[in-house]
Amino acid sequence: AKQTYLEEVEKIEKELMTDENWEVPTSLNFTGEYEKKADTLSVLDPFYQSKSASEPEKKFAEFLNQKTDEIEWWYKNGERDGRFFAVPYELNGEPTPFYVDWIVKYKDGKIGLFDTKAGITARDAKERAEGLAKYIKSENEKGKNLFGGIVIEKDGSFWYNDKENFIYDENRFIELGWKVLS
């Protein structure tokens, strides 16, 4: 019974359901593994940050909070749950959900979809990055105003890659078409 249960849970976690009308949850519950952060542009007020958040995630939140002239709000997305936003990508030939880290609403109407990475997580992001790029392209063809991709901090700036053919080489960002997120 335990084996059957685990197989069913794994199957459900990988299941993709399309919700064209997905919206940011109005509230979420947090455990003691999160800490309250004040004065943020988070759409959820207050914002609770995981105590185990990666350094790139912490720095990206700080970066977003400094952009009060450009950003209306941001949302730190969750993982592995139908309440959270995911885009499809292929992993070993199977459609799999990719829960991007950040959804950012800009004052000019653009929506940014970003996933913060560093080091080996950046090198291993190819399938997710390409799935995100394809999703953004597809949705923009339907009239949306999306942009984004995998985000890396380098030399005090955040760079993002929105290419459908993702290549990570931190010494060739400009040559490979990475863009500085201003």
C-alpha cells in the first residue's frame, strides 16, 4: 500500500493542469520556517521569506524592492502545489511542471517570470529555461506581455536569459544574448 501511495503522489506531482485564469493566491499559511519581512513590494503583505532561501533569492528580493518606480508588485512563487504557478517543460521526454521563483508585475503592464539560479543550478537549468522561453513566446503570441527567464547575479547586476536555446557560460553572457535586468 505504501509503494502504491508513493507512486500515486509522484504521478500527481508531475501532472500538468492548465489554468488560463490562474491568479496569485490571496493568502498562504507559513510555518516557523519562514520569517516576516517588512517594507516589500510583495503582493502578499506581509511577505514571509523562507529561512532556507538561497542567497540568489534573497538578493533578488532586495533588488526588486529597490525598483519602486518600475515595479507595481512581485510574488515569490511556491513549489509543488496546484495553487502555485508553473510552466511546462520536458524532462526525459515527460511533460513536467516548472515552478518559476518570481512573478513580477511592472507598472508598464509587463509581467516578468524569473527563476534565480547560481553555480551548478544555473548550469543544470537548460530544460527548464527552454520550457520557460517557449511558454513566454507562446503566451505573447496570444496577446500577453511576458518576458523573463533564468536570472543570475554577476558583477553586481542581474542577468537573464530568454533564449529558446539556453547556454550557460558566465564568461560569455553578452555573446550568448543574456540581458541585464534594469
